[in-house]
Amino acid sequence: MATFRDILLADDTALVRLFYKVRAGADSDFIKKINHAAAQVGVNHSQLVCALGFNRYVRDLTDILELVGFSSYKLLSYRRNELFSTDCYRQLDIDNVIDIYAAQLADSELERNLLELVPQRLAHIEARLEETLDPAMLISYKMEVHSIYSAGIATAEFAAARIDAPIADLRLKVEEIPMIVEGGLVPVGNLFYSDSLLPAEKRYLIDGGLVDAEMIRNRLANPEIPEDERQMLEDFL
């Protein structure tokens, strides 16, 4: 039996060793073939697809791809993208997700794919959180967002999109602005003068000594700032 991490990080030799005893399913349905292979390895359907799909060595191992139900690496990638983008910690637990982000993916194609998938995945989870207010899901979501920044996956464009997205309450709960500041992804001035940040997020910038009194006065000169932000800034001065 193998773990998700075993499959994700295995080199080509280790992958062959992990799968050489696996027997292909006789069913023509590719979902059932994946399930058949996953059960033999010791993981679930999504874990098998995503661990192999984010493994940098599997691309040329056509025998293993066919064994688990894929006629090509492209088809594996399609299924990986679908599952990774829509799973809300059901088949892929938070440890699996963190392993994907932490893996040293020294592969430009995989890194590009992952960066494209992350916004879709987070948006899907955020929509579920709005519906369910599930505290366990929120904890996993916070851990995932932290992992994205700590692994160096987040770019300036990613951070800017997060600031502009209508997720201010969630952004505050997971303390995302400190991660953006620590990563140097968006200039502090841009953050402070943004209309998208909550007053509590701007308070972090002020309390951290990142904003001076002149910047605050300049912000207060804008007659269109929200009243709760204006009150916070005036109280500080």
C-alpha cells in the first residue's frame, strides 16, 4: 500500500515499484478502472489522479497511465484539473493539498498548471463556505491559503486578484493581508489606499508601522471612503 505523498513525490523508478503489482480493471468505464487501481494502491480515486497528475515523472510512463485508466497524459491532466478544482476537502484532505503545494515541482508546465487551477479551486471552496459556514472547512481553507503563500506559489497578479475579489470577510478571517505584505507581493501604499480592504485589514498596516500619519491624512482627504474606515482612521490620528 502507498500513501498519497508516496505517489506524488516518487521518481520514475519508485513509481514503477509502486504500481508493478497493480492489475488493470476489466471494465471499459475509465472511472471504474481508476477506482480499481486506486483500491489496490491504497488511496481513493481523487488521491490517485491528483498524486499522479502532479507527479513530474509520470508523463512518460505510459504503461502506468494505461494501467490506471488513461490512454494519455493529457487525459490524466484533464481529470486531475477537474478533481483538484472542485474538491472541498472531501476526497483530497488538507494534508494532501498541502503536500501538492509543498512539493518541489521543478517543472514549468506543472507550476503553470497549478497556478491556473488555484484561483478556480479557491473560488469553489469560498462558494461552499458561503453556503455552509462549515467551521472545519474554514480551518482547512485557512491552512490552504497559508500554504499557497508559504510555498511561493502566489504571484503579484494572484495577490491583486485576491484583493479585488468580493471575499473581504474571508480574507480577514484567514489573515491574508499579512501574507501578502510579508511576500512583498503588493506595495503597502496600494493596499492602504485600496477601496477593497476592510478597516481591520488597514488597521494591521497601521499597527505594524507600515503606514505613516501623512498617508492617513491623504486617505481621509478622499470624501468617498466608507464611514467605518473614516472613523477608524480619525480615531487613530
